[in-house]
Amino acid sequence: MLRSSLRATASKAAPSLARSYASPAVLATGESSPTAAISVVVKAGSRYETAPGLAHVVKNSVLKSTNKRSALRIVRETELHGGVLSAALTREHLILTAEFLSSDAPFFAEILGDALVAPRFAAHEYNEEVLPQVAAEYEQANHDPTTATFDLAHQVAFRAGLGNSLFASPLNAVSHDAATSFAQSAFNSPSNFAVVATGVDNSLLKSLVSDFFVSSSPSSALSSPAAAYFGGELRVPSVGHSAVDHFLLGFKGEAASGVDFAVLKHLLGGETSTKWNAGVSPLSKLASGSSSVKAFNLGYSDAGLFGVYITAPTAQVQGLAQKAVSELQAIAKGASAEAVKTAVLKAKFEAAAAFDGRVSKLEFAGAFAANTGSAPSLEEIFAKLDGVTADSVTKAAASALKSKPTTVAHGNTHDLPYADSLGLNDKVVPSLPAVIPPPMPAGGSLAAPGAPMARAPSSSRPVSPALETTATPGTLEATGVDVEMLAADTFKPEEFLKQHLGARGGSGAQTEDLRALKTRLEGAMKITEGDLQRSVFKNYADFVVISKEIATLESEMLELKSVLEEWRAVPESLEGGWGVDELLMPGGSQGPNRRTQRNSLADLATLYKSQLSALWEGVEGSQKLLPYVPGRHLIAESASFIELNSATYKPKQNVHLFLLNDAMLVSVKKRRGTGMGGKVRLVAERCFNLSEIVVVDLKDGGDLTNAVKIKRGKETIIFRTDKSEDKKVLLMAFKKVAEELMNKKRKEMLSEAEARKGDPSNLRSARFDYDGSLPSSGFSPSEILGFGKDDPTGKDLSWIGDYSDELAVAIATRTFEEAVVLVEKGKIIAPQLADDPHASVLFRTKLDQRSTELVASLVQDLGDHSIRKSGVVRTTAWLLRLGQGEKARETFLNGRGTLVRRRARQIKFEGDISMYISELAMVCFTLIKNTCEWYMAAFKDNRMASGFVRWASEQVEIYAEMFRRQVYGADQDGKVIEESLEVTKSHGAM
């Protein structure tokens, strides 16, 4: 990306490049080699986007299926020919490249041509391959601080056009139709791209271009407004702990046709030429340890961005940035001719290295060919670099300093510097030394008004330039002590003293210097100790968070283990040969007689009723939570448990637990009556259905001992006791109840299975009196449903169970289209069963039950914040077919409203109200706009538009309230209010 600064235009084509003056532009090298490459450079970079993210999506959509070949065939044939296909995206161009053996040029030219003039842009490839790849690249870019910082710097510097991001954000979904339209506009214009090649004969290349790169329906070329530089400031807090922070300081540069800024970049330096030292350039000398300071120059067709990029620990960033600004200001006052000559040689080497690489050379030549129709030769670039002088470099530095700076701080934004703290107010005036200046002579000039006056040092000893205080007080730079040198294994005290004391005459001066050095070393020691303490505290906080996550993971693993242990007994029970009679009639023929059974059941029922009555009397409010149900009885109770906070494990309250055969009641002691002498009673607080909860035995660790965790959905409750015996008794009781519930479910399953096999009492044989009126009228369920053809008459009602099972499987496997079709068929069948009340009630019961489950699953998907536009349209269509349009609308709008509020809460307020309002307006109005597009695509009935209008007005009111609280505060600056209103108007006009 940095070598774009070396591009220069030429008045005629390069001698080594042969150009065909047809459209598109065709450039080919005359040299021959065993391998060759062809690149198609299209003006379809992010600069030409009509909507955010289009270029990124198109870049991942090309080189897939075309009208002639599928994506799989392209991959296989490319590998068979031993070639490589690749796609790259810059801010101005989309570059498709094929590298291959020279004899295979026609095949790969056809592949590239088809990708441009005959792409298929299949919808399934877009959803299954393109979108996941785009999302992965976006996440990767966000986790790379350097990539993210440069991308944000362009947005701040140029806003639109060159400021468009290279990556498609999930906040701005790109539709398949929009991406296809943008690609067709870019590819169908012959003047919008250039074809360049190396290792291919010029005449052959022109023939291949005329055969494969001509569109049958040409269109006009894409256009972009001229780039305008604005500048600004952006601060991005880092996620998680990082050893270094990133800081970019940029200025207005020049277009790719200029070379002065390219030389200025090498004059400032920052790169090392050998691996044994940091380098001799001004910025290279500033680097030490994990810190680095490098100049960069990014040139485009009509604009450029020049600046300095710093990576360093937080405490060092401001000092390094101030020193880098001082170096640039020094060059703006006058550059050394000898240094400029060295920088020119480095620029020549960088240009030559770019021409040595095959792909880099094609990208370089293709970019110029796409923009101007020709590309410069290396000799022309060298000639232009030879014309650079010290005066031109000085003027370039001065022009950069006159522009508004662009700064991006990525990392610890609380401590990273602002642009106005870097000494840029002085423009080209060199930094003042850290001593009080003498009276200004006649004709002199002072620093810019408002510049702070530096304090004089306490000693009369001259201050070293390295210690001039552009450094921030309270930092290691301010002490002037090289801590890295002290920590080195090769540290030599004698050389250190010589460096900091020098040859001084007189014992008094030597003593004074020693005392000053001692003071500086003590100051450096205190600062280092403070940094170490802060680092320890920060790492400790991270350690606490990680330890909690480990504990949570361990608890979930124990929960999984307990669930697996419960289900491990299921296959053994099924293989144990239990008969149906044994499960349905405990005791079977070996049990007592029926009279004894009736007496025992009566006694148990009386006992269970007395238990519940005692529980109702002893626990206030328990009757409401635990009404009478036949067979409900008490299993165990314990008063020794304490409820803990699930996040901090701190005690909340003492609880009294009652475990029943189907529920668990949690009660607490509360005082009833007035005064301290009121009666203390147990009061029911909550009740859990045992079929809805999971009980986990928590492993003892630290202060958490004898604890159990109860989970119900996303809710988690932790109880602890001081007695391990109470915990064991409770867990054993839970296990017993769980086994009983499992046996009960197993009995129900076997009973239902037996009912389907032909038991005289089951559903199927109970229809022996079926009157046959339905089949006589021509109705046959098997014809509508597609199964149950063994009984076309429909007399065997087992088809109702099969229908319910098929619908349940479709819902469980998330094949919702099949499930909706089954429900629609069921609605057709239901009226046909009106003549048979028994079959009608049974079928409608099953249909309503499964329909409710299907609607619940669809509503849950529709309310998911991560759902995309295509998913909204698809899910809404299903709900509309099920007659649940109102519920779909309510769920979708409620979910989007929640998303707007959550995104607004994620915006970090750092004191700048205008910046906060700008980000808030962008988030709120962008989401409202996207919601409108999604809503209109999903709900095409105009009668439902009023719901969205009401929702949108509510969101605007919420934004207005937040705007009022932030902007119209006490003693607010009128300029801030005006800027906030302008930002709101601009975003609201989207």
C-alpha cells in the first residue's frame, strides 16, 4: 500500500510497455518467461461505492460461477493447469489476477473475461460463501489495529469517496441485488478497466482481450467526485489488554503523480536498513524496544495522505509524537541537501523493488492504465526523482503542516494525546528549548500566540537536545534516563556515567552532576514502580475475569456431566425387557389384590393431602404457588441453605427449601407485624417446576463449598450450606425425583406407542365405527399429505399421529418451509373432518399444538438481533402464511427497537458532546433507515405500514430525549448546540 506514493504519470507510454489504444486499455511487457500473469484492474474500489460495503462484497463475489463454468469447475481446472487466481481491493481499484504457465494464457484470459462480462452471481453462493467471507474479513480487520487505524484515518481525512471503508460493516447490510447492480455497472464499461500482462506477447494479449473482454451490453463508466481533504480527530478504545497502543498523525499529501512526498517519507524514515541497529534516519533514532515511529505516504489519482504512524506503550506515545512533529517542522525550515540525496536513492530503490515483483508491477501499471490509459517506465520515475531538491522537499513539509491534521488514537484513549497537544500550533517554527529564551533580537519572531512558555531547568548546565521537553512531565522521557539501556545484559556502568556526565572540569561540577543524575535515576525508579503497579492491577483485573469464566465453564461441564449420567440409563432401561404391563401397572400379577391396592392408594392420597395442608399453613403464600394436584407430595426439606449472588458468590439471604415430587419451593423468613417483636414466618418466594430446571453439583473451590446450582433457561440460582450432609441429601432427593419423572415419561411414551400398534383401546381400533362418509365424498387425507397411502379411506386415524410427527420433525430440523406447507395442508383437511367430531377434535388439537410450536420457533428467529435482511423477509413470509402478521410485525419492530437502544448504549462518551451526538445520530438514523428497507421488503401490504410509522416516530422521540439531555444542559456552548443540530439534520435526511 505504501508504494503507491512512487507512482508517476508519463506523457507517453513506457518503452517496455506496448499499448493498444482500444478500450479497454491493454498493456503488455515485451519480455518472455516460463511463467506469465494477467491482471484486470477495474475502477470499482471503495471510492466508487454507491452504498457502504459494495466493493468489499463484489471483491468476494468474483471468480466464482459464470455463465460458462461453475465455481467448482473453475477451481478444478485452475489447479489442473497449475495456475493461481486471486482478487484484491484498494480504495480505487478491484484487481483480478491470474498467474500461470505461459502456454496457458488463452485459458486464463477466458476465465478472467468470463468473471467480468458473464458472471452469474448466484444467490446461494452469495449467502453461503460471500457473506461469511466478508464477515470474517471484517472481523479480522477489526482485530488488526494497524489495518483498522489506517482505514479509520481515511474516513476522517476524506469522509466520502477515498474515505469509504474497505470493509463491509454488519451494521450496513449489502443486498444481493445491490451488489450485482454495482458489479454490472463497473464491469460492463470497457473504459472502466484495463488489462495488463507480463510474459504474454502484446499481439496475443490484444487478441485475447477482443475475444473475451467485450461486453454485449456496455454501460457508462463509474464516476466519483474529486477527493477533498478535511482532517479531524478520532479516538478508538481497544478491546482487551494490549502491550502497545497505535497513533496515526496524518496531513494532506499529494496525488500519485508527485514524488516530493515520497522523498519526504524516506527523509523522515523510520525503517531500518540492517537488522543490527535501529537506523540513522530521524524517526529511526526515536524507536526503542517495543516502540516504532514510521513515516508513510499514500498517493491516489487526485489526492494523498502523508504522516507518521506510531506503535508504542501508552506512556511513550505523546513524547514520540511530539518529537516526530519537531523533526517535520525542522525539515519545513530547511532540509539538508545531503540528506535529501540519500532519501532520493531510497525512493529509487523502493520503485525498482516494486518493478521487480510480477504481481506488484502489474498492479502498479494497471492502476495507471485504468486511470490515464498509460503507465510510466522505471526510467521515467528515476528521472522525476532526480528532479527533487531540498527546496521542493522543504515546501512539501511546510504544505503538510499547513493542513488540518488527521489523528487516530487506537488503544488507551484516556492517556493517548490529542492533536492540539503535539506542538502543531507552531507550524514551521522549530520547537523552543526547555530554557527561558533570551530577549528576542530585532527582526526575530516568536512562537504562535497561545503557545505555553517552557520552564527553565534548575541547573545552569546546558540541556541536551534529547532532554528538551517535548516530553510529558511525569514520564520516563522527561527524566532523560534510558531504562532499556539499564535493563540490557551488556550494561556497562562506566559508559553510562560518561554518557550522562561527560568531561567536566572541577570537583564541584562533578559533584553537582552526580547529584542531578541521582535525582533523575530516583525519579525514573519511582515512575517505573508506578507503571509496574498499574500493570499488575490491570492484569489482576483480567485474571479475575478469566477465573470467573473458567469457573462458569467448569460448572457448565459438571451440568453436562450430570445430564449425560441421567440419560445414560435410558438405553439400559429400553434394553432391559420391561413389559408394557409392568410399566403401566406396577407390580403386575405379582402385586397385591385390587382391594389392597385401593386401600393403599386411599391412604397415600390422605397422607399427601395432609402434607400439602401442613405446608400451606407453615409457609405463607405457598398454596397459590402449589395448588392441590392429585399425587403431589413432599420429598425433602432443608433449612440450612443460603442463597448466593450468582456473579459474586456473596450471600443474599437464608432460604428454606421444600422439594416435592414435581416442584421445588423456595421460602424465606420474614417478620410479620409491627415493631421488632413481630412474629417471624416463612413466606413463599418462588417455585420451580422440576421439568424446567437442571440441578448441578458445584465443585468445591476457594470460598465456595457445599454449593449447588439450579438453572432454568438463562436464570441461574446458587445455594450453599455449611453442612455437606444436607447437600448430599438434597442431591440424592433430586436424583430420585428425576428418575421418577423419567420413568413417568417413559410410561407415557410406551403407552402412546402401544396405542398405535393396535391395542383394542387405542386410537386406531377405536374407530371401528367410522361411518365412511368422508371417503365416500371423495376426501382422502393420504392424497393431500402424501403419506398414509396404506389406508386411502382414512378410517385408520393413525395418519393423524403421523401428521403430527412429520410436523414435529420439520420444526425440530428447522425445515420451516416444509412445516408451513404441512400446516397449510392441515388447515385444508380440518374442515373436511367436521362430520366426525372425534377425528375433528383430535386433529385440531394436534394441529394447534404444532402450529403454536412452529410460530414460537419463527418468532424466536425473527427476534434475534443477528438476523439478516434475507432472513427477515423469509421468516416474515412464513408467519404471514400462518396468519401471524401482527405478531411478526410486533416481534420484528420490538427487536429492532431493542437493537437501537443497545447500540446507543455502546457509544462511549468521552467529553466531546458534538462527537457523541454525531455517533448517536449515525447509529439511530442508520438503523431506522435499514429497518424501513427491511420492513418494506418483508411486509408488502400497505395496510401494515402504519405500524412502522408509529415505531419510527417512537425511535425519533427516544433520540430527541437523549439529544435534549446531552445538548441542552446547563451553560451549554451555543456552538456545540448548533453543531449538534446540523449533525442531526444531516443524518436525519438519509
